[in-house]
Amino acid sequence: MTNVRTGLKRLQETARQTVREIWLATGPPLRPTRRAWQFDVLVALTIGIATVYYGIDNADNVVVREIAPGVERVMTRPNGPGGMAFMVTLAFIASAALVLRRRCPLAVLCVVTAATLATPQSVLRLTFYAYVIAVYSAAVYSPYRVATLAALPVSVLLVSTSGNSVTPIVPNEYIALLILVPMAVASVGLRTWKHRTDEGRTRLSALEREQAEALRRAVEHERARIARELHDVVTHNVSVMIIQAGAARKIMKTSPEQAGEALLAVEAGGRAAMTELRHVMGLLTMADEGGGTGVDGPAAVPAPQPGLDQLETLVGRVRDTGLPVELTVTGPPFPLPPGVGLAAYRVVQEALTNTVKHAAGATAAVTVEYGPDRLRVEVTDTGGHAGAGAADGNGRGLIGLRERLAVYGGTLDIGRRLTGGYRVEALMPLEAQ
């Protein structure tokens, strides 16, 4: 008994689901374009004028149809004012409904089917052509696919078994036209399909080329960004280490304690360089490896990129090389976007590195100004003589700084000071805080 009830419930649920599928649309209703509306109105007018003229012209006529060799059947057409009005009405309803054949294809099929069933056998042309178009439109445009698949055979069956032959007699002079017109339509459709296919292939090829070009540009941009990061990390730390190592070598015999402090500074600079290099290389490998375990243990999230909050540490490392640096911060500090903070940090790092390399014996000053709508970073030095690493410069660091600042709408101003030395100023716009 339980199995029977379960089976009945399943049957009821299946029936409900079937009904829902019949009445629910499988897609959004078609929204014809203005050109499609104009075409449908033209089709409706053409068929309407032709069938109305046919109905008026054939009123009170007698049709003799040969239904078999030597067997003729006489059919009278509706006559009188009432008969003519009836034929005109059928022709008007069937043709006028075609205006909505894209927007409401299933409703148009029902209306035209009813008009076709009401059409006398002797004047089938009044609604036959409209019926063919309505069947085609329902099959192509209706969003109610299940209901349409059920309505189409029912409609055809009703029309074919209503006692009316749906194949009206075609005059001999129209035979060639009926053959050539479908061939022409099929040819135009095939040509249009081929044209659209070629256009689609062309667009696909163009899209593939654009994607390849975009990928190439992205790779070049990423390589340039990596080169800038590696340049900033390596140049600064190695330059500082060279200065400190050279100083330690010179005072190794006379001041062992100061030499030890210099070597400790070299060690700290090396550790800082390794940390930043590990961070940069981690950024390169995270996307490819997708996690996993590295040489130092399980893969971890790399340390955040440096910002202005680490400026004191940077200045302290430079001071350890023997370069006096004065740090001034004006305005109330506030959190900056990570990219802006990193760019400002790199400006100070590159400028101080150049000072260490090219202006030995100078003093430097770093000024950070927090404004309501911009961040200003300035690094100046008093000038000096070139150091040991001055010949290694190639100007790539300053180019990288300009590109980095340009990403955030910033500018970089570099030049010699009238009083001697060098000046580097970076301006970056900020959102309202």
C-alpha cells in the first residue's frame, strides 16, 4: 500500500512538473527590433492585400475541380454581400495577426488556425499562406518550447482533418514562381549564413591576435615591473653593503670594534636584501605553484611590501654607512594605499642609494609631506664626490621610478640644486581623506 501511494505521489509530481514546463517559458520573449517590426508589417500588408483582393474577386464564382480522371466536383463560393464580408474578414484576421508573429508566435498560431478552420474549402487561399507563416513563426520564435511542440501537431492535425484540403489549386502560371522563390530564398539564406560564418571566423582570428598581443604586453609589463623591483632591492642594499664593507676593511686594524659594527651592519643589510628578494621571488612563484612546500618549509604568505611606515629603518641603514640623513615628516600621517606607499618608499630608497654612490661625504635630507589631496616626497643632498659604485649606474632606476609613479598619476622632478647637490621630488595625488 505504501508503494502504491509513493508511486501516485511521484506520478502527481511528474504531472505537475510537466504542466509547469508547458506553461513556463524556456527563455525570454523575443523583443523584435524596429526593422523586424517593419518587415512583419510589410508581410502582413502584402498578404492581406493579396487575399482580400482574392476574396473580392472570387465572390459569386463557381469552381469546378477535377478530383479524379473524368470526375469533376462543382464548388460554389460564398456569394452576396454577406459572403464577401465574411471572406474579407477572414483574410484580414489571418493576415493582421502576422504583425505579432515574433512577439506572440503561439497566440498568432491559434488565431490563424481558427481562421483557417473557418475558411470554406473553395477559398482556401484566404488563409493558407498566413497559416504557413504562422506555423513557421511558432516553431522558430516561441519561447514556450514544450507548449509549441504540443500545439504544432494539434494545429496541423485539426486543419488537415477538418474536411478542408489545405493544398489549394495553383494556376499553371504560378508553378515556376512557386519553385523559383523558395530556391532564391534558400540561396540567399545560404549566402547570408556563409557570410556570417566568414565574419565570425575573422572576428575570432582578430580576437585571438588581440589576446596574444595583450598577453605579450602583459608579460613585458610584468618583466619590467620585476626588473624595477629587483633593481630597487639589490642596488640599495648592495650599495650600502659595499660602503660598509669598505669602511670595515679600512679600519679593521686600527679600530676593530668599529669594524665589527660595520660588519654587523653589512650582515643586517644582507639579511634585509635576502628578505626583500625572497618576497619578490615569492610573488613570481605563488601564481605558478599555487601553494605547496618550499625549501624553508610550508609555503607562507610573503611579508607585505615596504611603505613609509618603514622609512625610519631605511634611513637608519643609510646612516650606518656614514651618510648623515635628516628625516622630516610634516602633516598628520594617515594610511596610504599599498601601491602609493611602496612607490614613495622606492623614491626615497633610490635617491639615498644614488647619494651614497655619487655623493660621498655629503649630507642628505628626506622630507615627507602629507597633504589633503597629495603626498610630497623630497630627497636632497649637499653634493660630494663619486663613490666606489658610481660607475655601475645606468639610469634605469630613475626611469623605473617615473613609470611607477605614473601608474598612480604621480610625477617625478629631478635636477641639480643651485646651492650644489641634487634634488629628487615626487608628487602623488591622493583621494580625499
